[in-house]
Amino acid sequence: MAFPVERMRRMRSSENLRRLVRETQLSVNDLIMPLFVCPGKNVKSEISSMPGIYHMSVDVLVEECKLIRDMGIPGIILFGLPESKDPMGTDSYSATGIIQTALRELKREIKDLLIITDICFCEYTSHGHCGVLEQGTVNNDATLNLLEKQVLSHAEAGADMVAPSDMMDGRVGVIRSALDSRGYQNIPIMAYSAKYSSAFYGPFREAADSAPQEGDRKGYQMDPSNSDEAVRETHLDIEEGADIVMVKPALSYLDVIHRIKQEFKIPLAAYNVSGEYAMIKAAARNGWIDGEKVTMEVLTSIKRSGADIILTYSAKEAAHILNQKDYK
Ligand code: PBG
């Protein structure tokens, strides 16, 4: 069939027709909201490069999480800003660390929200690298020992799921067996499997005060030029026991998301990162784009490319729009 019998515009001619043939439907069920917790009381300070995103003390965080739960968002992912940093990032595996403190409080106050924790060291180390630094490089195997400690302390404090983002080799296997040996067989692992060394993390590094003091993360995060390597990384993480795999960032890597989804039939998450959020906010503030519409288009494109789950700073904003009765 060809023109003039076939007319593609026919099915676009009313909103009801368009709704019937819509292939991708973004849902509140797809979203995870990242949150930053800091020491103190009654603290809520906006991150300048991420309008609408805040550093929050535990008391404020609890109220925010209740709101997020009430919007129907299934989960949050927590990032911590410790009271103090040191070369080993000890706050990240201390029973009284910022994340552990927040977890205990959240679990006491809120029952029906999935609390995921980011597992990494860059927010806790004085040098800002994602592990144990030796002669300018991160020692992979020494970092694995500390990752084990960090994960177990999060599990003990009540984490529902852990998300390693450090990109050390072998981390998923080490984390799975550490959890299993302590009776945490039911805590899933969401692995940042294909995490690229990306300039889109800029605003996050301001938010988490985690920019490396020297050097960069190219020795452990992936080269943006590669996608076969993303398939290999993901395959390894699945073999080691990942329950959910992730591609990060999202927008410049939609091809990778698509490829991973074709290759592996496993839940796939995509991280719509800080720089992607900041670009939309900046342009919208200038009146150059319609921020809400662009946000929904971006999230839909991430889902269309193959992601089942989207970690996004726009989760609340998107949930608000999706929850409106007249949203089609
Ligand atoms: C590492 C981590 C980073 C992000 C999430 N986990 C930063 C990095 O690797 O430098 C970035 C998230 C974002 O940019 O929104 N703990």
C-alpha cells in the first residue's frame, strides 16, 4: 500500500486516535528520584546548577520522601554529603555515617517507599576519587574490600536496594556474596553497568562536592566512544548477579540503552543525569524552550529507547504532570 491509499496522517488526526496507537507511555511507575542528604537540622539549600534540587538534612528528607511516596513514585536513590571526608572515605561505611543515619530514620518513618542507596566513594573521599587512591590511580581490589563494608553497613541500616556506581571490576560479585553471607539474599543490586566518563556529571559534582582533586575518572569509567564495551560490562554484571543494569548518562547514550535492551532481557535503568537536567532548566529559565514539554519528551525518548526505569531529577515534576486527570 502506498500513497494515496496509505495516508500516515489519518491516524494522527485526533487525540483519541493518537492515544490508541501510542507505542510508549511514560508512567509514574518508571521513575526514581535522586536525593541529596546532608548533616544538620532543618537544612534545605538549593543546588545552584540544579534548580529545584536541594541538599536536605534528615528531618527535611523524611518529609520530602513522604511527599514523593504520596505522588506514587516507587523509589528514591540517596546520595550523602558527609560531615567530613578523608582518603579512605570512612563515613561511607560508618554505622553513624550520613547515609546510615538517614536510612534508619527513613525506615522508621516510611514503610512503602523503596530506598535505594548509591554505592561509591567519591562523595566521601578527600581526593574525590571513587576508591582507594594509590600513586594517582584507584586500586581496584583494595576498593572492593571497602565496597563490601559500605554495602553491609547500608544493608544493616535498612537499604532496600543497593546501586554500585564506582565501576570497579568485580564489584557486583563481591557485593552479592557479601550480602548473601550475612542473610541479605533479598536485597537486589542495581548495577551502574555502562557508566561513561561524562562531562554531563558536572552539576552533580557540585551537588555532591565530589569532583576529583586531581586527574579524572577515565581510568575506571567508560570511554564515550564505545558501545561494544557497554555490552561486555553489562554481561559481566549480569553474570556476577546484578538484578537491574543501568546505562548512564541517558540522552547521549540512547543507542546504548537500545542495544543493551535488545541484547539482554533484564530490567534496564537509565540515569537522566544532572547535566541533562541542568540544560533543560537553563534553557527554560531563559524562555528558550518549554521546560515541562521538553522534560516529558526527553523522558519518553529514554523509555522508547528501551529503559524500563528512569532515574531523574525531574521525577517529581513528571509525576505531577502524569497524575493530572487530563494528562493524555
Ligand atoms: C558516583 C556518581 C556520580 C553520579 C552518580 N553517582 C558522579 C560521578 O561519577 O562523577 C552522577 C549523577 C549525575 O550527574 O546526575 N557516586
